[in-house]
Amino acid sequence: MAVHYPQQDYVARGSQTTSVPGDLISAVSVHGSVRSVGQARMFPSSIHVERDFVVDVPNVGVVRVLNSFYIRVQRVEGGFVAVSGISDVYELGETASQAVVNYLFSLVDELVWFREHKESLSSSMLRDCTKLQFYLSLV
């Protein structure tokens, strides 16, 4: 079963050096710094999220990508799953684009949660926080 976020605007801004193809992530409404690797219709597929990409989740937070990373999208029963090596988080979606958007939203949620609870994190969670902060920064 897919996790659905409440309907809210998704805003993405990117660097001016990366074009975005009208393929796998077209439904994400991204205008830079995110591109698919390989053919979009083939799964599993990787989405390259480049430095300076911004994810803005209204009433939650804004995150800027400090170091590029890949989101891997794979077909699963009932839809798609998005994962990456920067976090233990994974997200499901009925479409590949929805899984990617859900995943990006979850990274913002995770970073905000880490910031709010940093003083009480266990050593393993602190390592997870440090790893995530290598890739993402709250704006």
C-alpha cells in the first residue's frame, strides 16, 4: 500500500547546468538538477539528483542538495518503490514519479525530525543524521 501525502504544492528548483528530460520524472514538475539515468521505461531505473536541487515542502521545510546522489526506482507489487544510499527511508507510489516525489518529501521530513531531536539521538541515529546532512541541508 502506498503512502499518500496530503495534497500540497511541490516546488523544485535546480541548478542552471542540468536539463531535465520529459520522461520518468515529468510528473514531478522539476525544472533542473534531476535526470533519469538510462531509459526511463526500463526498471529498475536510477534518478540522478544533482547538487543545488531544492525540495520545498510547504509547512515542513526546504532542503538543498549539497552533494549529488541517486534514487533507485523499482517496480514492486502494486506500484513502485524509491530508495537511495543516503538514508534507510524508502517510499512507495502508484507511479514511478509519485514514488520519487514521496521519497524526496520523506527526506525533508527525516532531516527536519533529526534537527528537532538532535540532542537526544542515539549514536547510530546520529551517524544516520550526519550521513544525511552530507547530502542535504535545511535552508
